[in-house]
Amino acid sequence: MQRRFSRAALLAVSPLLVAAPLLTCPAQATPAEGSGVAWEIVEGLTTEIGPRLAGSPQEGQARAWAEVRLNALGFQNVKVEPFKTLAWTRGEEHAKLTAPYAQPLAIAALGMSTPTPAKGLQAELVYFPTLDALRAVPDGSLKGKVAFVDHAMRPAQDGSGYGPYGDVRRRGPSIASQKGAAAIVIRSAGTDNHRNPHTGVTVFAKGVTGIPAGAVSNPDADLIARIAGRGKPMKIDLTLLGKPFPDAPSGNVIADLPGRDPSLPKIVLACHLDSWDLATGAIDDASGCGIVTAAALAAQKEGKTLRTIRVLWAGNEEMGVTGGGSKAYAEMHGDEPHAVAMESDFGADKVWQFRLTLAESNQAMAERIKAALWPMGIVYHEGAATGGADVSGIIAKQELAVVDLGQDGMHYFDLHHTPDDTLDKVDPAALQQNVDAWTAVLKVIANEPGAIARVPGSKGEG
């Protein structure tokens, strides 16, 4: 999940509420433990396709796989809708400290990083404890040097740390370039202590020259911080050969379960089909695609819902900063009436809270949603629901009602954008709990006969 928007959009846990118990993921799910549509989608996509970097042949294979699977599940109007996008390709990458102590570094380039010279870049490494410390130095003061930015992220059930700490990745390289840096290395935006670097996209501001940008694992960031504390000059040998990929092929996959009254505005449920290339994208976001698809089918298990339910498996969410699947969907389907947008893109841990963005005229429906989720221990939280990157385009265009089902994020950023994002991290029971929660909500909103009013100012996230 690229998640350009702040996870701080999810409200902090009230001290008056008892936190949901932490999940223990199985070392490996057996066929008996993993069953049902959601599990079959996650298992199939990660096993038969694997990593699905935007613009890659594997992302194209995933679209073809999705089209076949959605047709086989009984969806109608299944379509692959191609679009061109700015993507990025990974190249050779390695790094080591050469002074004052020789130390190897576990590093991964960030999306939209530009390449170093083929033989690498050898330069002084300058330590900054925070992004604000980097901002404070004069423009041009880092000429020929490599900036290192620290700023450790901490776990939070609502994932709220990803907003401020993720800015080191999103904005740090652009700021370093403005300061004259030849390259930048950051502490990974993650909460684990494994020697796995976390990748993710960065954004260079308009008019700012791209530079090589990489993230080191948290243990390696700790090492750099300890060495910086000794006050001795540091030097790095850095090779990052990944580069931007303009006009890359991507695409969305959409599929419908028609309702009894096709004239009513539809419900759209989204996930993203692409993933980063370091692993198979099980939690980010094959699980989301499994959840929304299984829930759509379950909502119609006993007969058609009143409204049409559409699933959107979006392309290039991870690097779609200025134009990914969300933008393409809004451009292609912005004239079709939509009522509610929802997204699943925060892994596969249990749903524990929810938020709503509904007009006052829909308060009766809101109460029915609360009643449907209450028996599952899923608690309503005040504050606007914003959807997520994959539905941000259509929410903004049509000012839609939004329902957010918030998953437990205490361990999500241990795995996010790392080589550990694999199937064995998905707990089949927690995955099914997500499906059950989504199904309960869909049975309410997809059977609402009255108008589901637009919400002025509902802009989504993106």
C-alpha cells in the first residue's frame, strides 16, 4: 500500500476503550485453515502471480488473472481498463559505510529514485535526526554529500504514525535535493527491528531535480545513529540503479454484481492489484482484494441486493501519486451514479472500529450500520471516513458517502513494503472476520431504498 495520505485520518484509540487483543499469525496456514473466497484470492494471487510492480509484466499478468477469477466467481461486466502511468523499475542496489568503520547496509531504493553512477557514489554521509533538521540547513549546503535522515516510527493500533514518519520518505528526498545533496538515505518507514529495508514511493516537488534515494533497515539506521553519536565523519559507498518508467502500462479491473434496481446509484468497493516487488504483496493488498470480493458475493448469497455492487481492483496505487488507478477510474466512470465508496488496504488483521461520512438525512442508515457491527465488537468512532487512495478520485468527483472499516494496525508496519509481505503472515480467521464485517455493512447500504445523499466537501484521501 503506498498510502500517500496520512494514516492519522483514523482516530486515536479512546483511553476509555479496551484495545482489541493482538493477533498471533500462524507460521504457515494449511489448506484446512485457509478456505473461502477471500483466502483463495490471496493464496492464488500470491502463488500464481507473486510480486506485481506497477508497469511490470507481472502486473499485466495479474489483471488477466483477475479477469478470469472474477468471471468464474459469477461477476458480470468484468472489464480490464488499461491506462498509462508513471511507474518505476528497480535496478542493482547495495550500500556500505566506508568510514569511520566499514559496515554493510541493508538498503532498498525508493520508487522514483534516480540512479547513481553505475560504479556507485562515494561521498560523505551527513546525519540528520529529523526531517525538520534537514529542512533547517541552507539550500546548497549539502553539495556533493549524501544526507541521512532518522526519525523512528512507533506502532499504533490505528496506524497513525505513518503520516508524520512516512513524510521522511515522501518529502525527504525532494528536500535533500533542494539542499544540494547528491543522494539521500533514510531510516525505513516501519516499526519492525528486522534487517529488512522498507521500500515505498517518494515525490520530487515540481522543478526539483530527482536524486538517488534509498531506505536502510531499522537496525542499520540504529547503527548509523550510534556512529554519528561518536562525532566522527562518515562516508558511504552507495549504488542505486533504479529509475522512473514514464508511460508505463497499467490498468484497473472492474466487475459488477447487478442489483434488483440498476437505476439506483451503485456501491463501489476497492482494493489495489499492484504491489511492491520485494515480496508477493499478501497484506498489501491481495488481502484487500480478497476481502471486498468475498464480501460482495456474501452480501448477495441469499439473493440480489437492491443496489449494484461493483468491485474495483485498481492498478498502480503504490506509485500513482499523480495518476494511478483511482484517477483513471474517476475519469472513465465519473458520469455513472455512485452512492457509497469503501476501500480495504490496511492488511488482514481484524476490524476493530469504523467511521462514517454520511449526510444527516442518512442517520437512520447509520444506526443500522452500527447495529450490524455492534455484535461483532466493532466500535463506532467519531470523525469523518475518508476512504483511501483507490477511491479518492471518485469520492472527490461525486462527493460520496464513505464507510471506513478500521483494521488493527499494530503489526502492519512491521511488514509493509518489505520482503516479509508474504502469505504466511495472513491469519485466515482474521481475514474472514474482515469479510464478515464488510458483509454486514453491505447488507445495510446495498439494500437502502432511499437516497444516499452526497456529502459536501467529501474529498477522500490521496
